Amino acid sequence: MPDQTPQPVKRLADYRPWPFGLTETRLDVTLAPRGTVVRSELDLRPGATPEDLVLDGGAGLRLKTLEIDGRPVEPAQMRRDDETLTIAADALPRAPFTLSAEVEIDPEGNTAFEGLYLSGGIFCTQCEAEGFRHITFYPDRPDVMTTFRVTVRGDLPVLLSNGNPVRQEPGQAEWHDPWPKPAYLFALVAGDLVAVSDRFVTRSGRDVALNVWVRPGDQDRAGFAMESLIKSMRWDEDVYGREYDLDVFNIVAVDDFNMGAMENKGLNIFNSKLVLASPDTATDTDYERIEAVIAHEYFHNWTGNRITCRDWFQLCLKEGLTVFRDQQFTGDLRSAAVKRIEDVQVLRARQFREDQGPLAHPPRPDRYEEINNFYTATVYEKGAEVIGMLKRLVGDEGYARALDLYFDRHDGDAATIEDWLTVFEDATGRDLTQFARWYTDAGTPHLTMQEHWQDGTLTLDFAQTTPPTPGQPEKPARVIPIAVGLIGPNGDEILPTTVLEMTGDRQSFDFPGLGARPVVSVLRGFSAPVVLRREMDDATRAFLLAHDTDPFARWEAGRELALSALTDLAQGRDAGEGFIAAIGTLMSDEAADPAFRALCLALPGEEEIATRLADRGVTPDPQAIHAARGDLARRIAEAHRDALAALYTAMTVPGDYRPDAASAARRALRIAALGLLSRIDGGERAEVLFGTADNMTERMAALSVLVRLDRAQSALRLMAEEFAGNRLVMDKWFSVQVMAAPPDRAVAVAQTLAARKDFDWKNPNRFRALLGGLAANHAGFHAADGSGYAFTADWLARMDGANPQIAARMSTAFETWPRYDAGRRAHAVAALERIAALEGLSRNTREMVSRMIAAGR
Ligand code: B3K
Ligand code: ZN
């Protein structure tokens, strides 16, 4: 048979449908830690022209038997390499046939947590994107969809798979999933688990059994996840008209998981940190994230499962839309204004950073080596922003019509971005040819605005340009929805939010008939994911911070004030008075939502300051940035000592802890005040709060302050004693010590922690706590002597041997290296090259590291 060595680069342009049909998959799995036996039967239909049958299958599959319609396939008619099994066309019947295989796999030896693996005695699976090929030989691609019948055998109390239960008896369970699905949505879980259970009756009357499965003893921390699931099910019916479609919905929490959670049909598997919560172990942020991720995975049932992706290049079709939906959900349940600001902060911190560096790629990439490297902020968060822009352009009604059409037209399909855009064109009559560039072009557009005022007419001149990104030197103009409002000199709004549509490189908009020159509030609600540049003095920013009616624009005005002060300070210039005065007024404005005030009080992080400097062509100096931020915080505290102390007391939340938005908002403001006050009280309040708070939110906030001030020894000891048996709390304990450490000690702290017995580095949460904690300590990670880079590289190299997905993901700590000074750049490249030179380096990490190194060439 001809050689078919897999090509390293996969290209969208090479897409071709699978030449066979698959009508049903039957699996019979007999579980054993080192030798699980998987028997599969695939009902296949050959295409019109005879072709070899190529199935995906990893090197870890030990093939025992292979039969076609009950007859063994001759060895001469098949070919095996590390990634595929090929059966020659002339060995295949011309009519429908059944291919049966028996393979043996080793879940206990599976440290990559992809396919079937063991996590603390629980068998579980992760198949997206290409994990099913480590369970059996299969056409492991999202456009091959079929129904599944699964029998699970094993001496374990709980045996779960997708769909509806057919038969359950001791040691054996049979499941049937009537909804055709691709292999990436397959799941199996088995172990000693207990359920927190409830029911949900859908609006058409289907009675659904709901279970959140956890380890015995964890039931009292699973209630919030269940409440969140019920809210999600109701919201998707109310807002998108989407109902659940099986008799059961199972969620399982496991401790070893490569990411947050997975939307397997009817059997979501979650990282335990996104399920388990109690007031004394989880923070407000944890609660909000649990609610959002439970919703996200549940919403995938329609946007991802019922309508899936044709190929992995289309990943943002399901991820962008599902993120957009979970953002809407959180906005509806909590505060839409606060949620929008938080989402923009995440977008800027992660996606803008990605777009500005060597790993930039479009929301719909057209090439990849390892698809797991493309579960990125660009695919997820920018994918969601693009949908937000579409909605803004076609209006709420147009959006609702388009979504109804999408669900009607594509239910059961493996669809593409073109299908998605066509639905919007058909539902609204709009031509989206130019809009499609948001999907195909990488990079963040830079938008400049200039104002002209003459004879009662205000003219706004806009210009857009997008910097080059790897492989895309030139970028044509995009459609940019720019939401503006005008505010009169007395603070009254004279033009409510209006959306301008920019389509050219340069474009002007006139606002005639105005009595006096207004102040322009622009990019309201962050109406497009662009970097906006406009000349504005501090007085105008302070005016907008006081008067803008759009909460995002109001917050943004404060942010700009803070950033201009911090970038000046970091370059040795005196600054900050304007911000200190404006923030003083806002912090005590009782009419403003405490959550909003907390957001305004939190200074931009060091990474954000570095990004702003780099954006302005200045090489960031991490130590100077750290000092500038500390200095401004101290000056705010000195200027507003009494007001902050009053806030700290007033924002105490009476009664038992509740994770609702209003209580969380008060705690957030109280914590913001605590952080500032700690710059002048030596950490006294933090020490008291750590000892007295009845909830993890305040205890962690206090602990972080104490770590920063280097007086956390006894608090850390107490916490370690109290929570030695709680992995999730101990993850926080690891991460806060590195993240909040004084930068000159961060690497040493990380080294000490890494040497501890309980640094169980193969557990992704623990690894992320330590290495992600260091990466988040900007001046610590970017230590001038390269020690942060070297430490991280050592651990990436080690992790790559066990779990390539985690190593590759964590390697993004290096993605900003080109913007630093020559000394740091040399250390960073040396670290990356050391990883690249490793023998046996995974495809995942190799692709990431070589893309990052290429930026220096
Ligand atoms: N779809 C999964 C992510 C899978 C990641 C594979 N490396 C979770 C989510 O986005 O909902
Ligand atoms: Zn998702």
C-alpha cells in the first residue's frame, strides 16, 4: 500500500468530506486500569468510488481483532502507523458492512488526560478535539455523526455514558444516545460517585432527571452547580427557545482535567473546581465562574452538539457563539454593565495580548499543526465579540430571526462559518462579505478618532489600520460598528447611543445643529474589539467618568486616566493627580453600584500597563511598572484614607455568606478598599480580616495582601493546616504565594513550593496554580536575570513528557517576549530554544514554541 505519512500542517483548503457513511456505532467497554478492552462495531456504507478506509487511532491502541462482517481482515490488507489504521479498498465490500474491532488500552498510564484515563480512581474521558482515537479506531472528525449504543462493564457503583439509560445492573450499564453526534462528544465515566439530584420539566413537558456526580463527602458543595444548571435550562428556553432533548442530564466532577469542562452529550464532565463550592472554600469569583461554565456547557447542547462544526477550523462557530450566550446569561442574571466591563478586561488581557504577539491568528484559522493549540482567547473571546458586533449591526430583532433560522436550517448539521453568515444574510437581507473579514483576518484594528467643531457641527474623523500578524502582512478595512453618544457641557446627554458603521480606511460623520460643543463618548459598550486612540486631556476623561451614561464608557474614562498616569510614572514622569481626585469622588458616590465602583478602584494590572507602553512604542520595564503601580496605590490611600476606611466598614455584608451578585459587589468594593489601605496600614486590617472572615472571598483577599507585604507566614501555616485535605483550596494556597510575592522573591518562592511533596505537578490545577501564578507575577516572571523564564522552561519540558496539552498551553507565558529589552529577549529565546531542542517534544509544544521563536527571526 502507498505510504500515507500524515502531513504536519492541516489546511482548511484541503477539506474533503469523509468518503464513507456511518449509520451506527456500538461500543462495549470492559474497564480495567491497565487493560481496558474496547469492542467496537461500526455500521459503514461505502461511497460510489472504491477507496481505502482510513481510521484514526493513536499509538497506544493495542489491536486484538479486526473483522468485516464477522471475517478477519488479512494483515496484508491493512496498514498501521502511529496515527492511523488503513484497510485497502479491495478488502472492503461494495455494500453496507460492519467493521468490528477489539482493542486494549491503558487508562492508568494515560497522563495526557486525553481519551480514557483514571483520575483518583474514577475512569473518565476527554475526547475533544481528537481524544476518541485513543479509545478505538474511528473516523475521528466532527463531520462524521452517528447514534451510539454503549455498554460499560466494570466492578464500580456508577457506570455512565451519553444519552438515555437503557439497562442498569450491577457491574454493567447500557446507554443509548439517539442524537447523532461526532466522536468528540462521546463520554464515559465510572467510579465510586454520589449524586446530588433534582428534576427539570421542559416547557413541552419532558421530565428530565438531573444529577451532579461527585466523590462521597463532596455532596454539600454541589448544590450551587445544580442551581446553576436549572437556571441555565430555564434561560435557554426563555431567551433562545431551546429545550433539552434527553431524559437525563449528568454532570460529573473530576480532579484531573486539562481545562474547565466539556460538553459531552448528556454527560458533561467538569474540572472539580468548576462544580464544588462552599462559602468557606470558594470565592465570589469561583461562584460566578461555576454559574457561567455550567451554563456554557449546557448551552453547547444546541450550539455545538445539535449543530456542530464541519471541521476544526470552524471551532469558533460553536465556541464564539456559546461564549456569547453565556455572557448574555450572566449579564441577565447579574449586572449587564459589570459583566460587560469584566469581559472587556479579559478580552484585552488575553486576546489583545495574543493578537499583538507571535501567536496571533484569526478566529477562523486556515492552518494548524495541533488543533488543541487553537482553543484560544481569539477563538473563544474574539469569536464572541464578532457575534456581539453582528447583533449590533442587525439589531436585536434581526439577531433573533437569524438565530431561529440557524436552528431550523442547521439542526443535525456539521456547519461552517459561511453557513452561519448566510443565515444572517438570509434573515436580514444584509450583505456580510466585508464583515466576514472579522473571521478570516487576525490582528486588532487600531481606530483613531479626531474631532472638529465648526458652526454648530461636530465632525468625527475615523481612521482604521490593523498591524501585520504572522502570515498576514496586509489587512483590508473591516466593518466597525462604533457606538457614540454626545454629552453637553452641563453633563446632560444630548445624543443617546447611536451606532456609526465604518467600512472604509477613513470615514467622517457629521453631527449638525448643536448649540455648544459636546463631549464625545465613543465606543460605548465596547462596540467593537479595537484599540481606540483619541487625544483627550485628563479633565475630559474626568468629566466622562463623572457624567457618561454608558457604564462601559464611564469605566473606560477612569481606566484611561489611570493608564495615562501609570505609563507616565513608569517612565519616571510625575503624574496621577487627576486620577486620584476623580477616583475620590467616585468611590463615595452612593448612587453608583458597588461592583462598578470596585472595578474603577482596581488599578490596571502590570501586564496591562506593559501592553499600553509597548503599544506606544516604549519598551516596558517590569520593575519600573511594579513600582509605579505601588506608588499610585499608596498615594490614593494617603489622599482618601478616611473615605476608604469608611467604605471598608460600610461594605461589610451582614448575615450568612451568600454568593449573589449584590453581596459579592459589596465584598468586591470592601476588598478594593482593603488593598489600597494596606499600602498605608502595614497590613493590619488584612491580618484581622484573615482571622475573622467567615468566607473564602475575604480570606483570600486578605491573604494576598499579606503575601505582598511579606507578613503571611502564620496565615499560610494556618490555612495549610485547615485545608490540607482540600485540593482546590490548596491550589489557591500555592498560587497566591507566587502571584502576590514581591517580584524579586517570586522565583525563589516558586522553587521552594515546587520542591514540596504536595506539589503534585501532574495534576493540571496544581501545575497551573504554581506556573500560572508565576506567569501572572509580571515583574517576577520577567526577572531581568532570566530566572523566571528558566524555571518555567524547566517545568514545561518536564510537563511535556506527561501532558503535552498542558505544557503547550502554559508555554503562552512567553508569548509577549518580543516586546521586552534585549537582555530579557535573549533569556526568553534561550529558554524557548532549550525547549525546542528537547528530544521527543510533543507536536503541541513544538508548534507553540516554534511559532514564538519565529517572531525573533
Ligand atoms: N469544548 C471544550 C473544550 C475542549 C478543549 C479541547 N482541548 C470546553 C468548552 O469550550 O466548553
Ligand atoms: Zn465551549
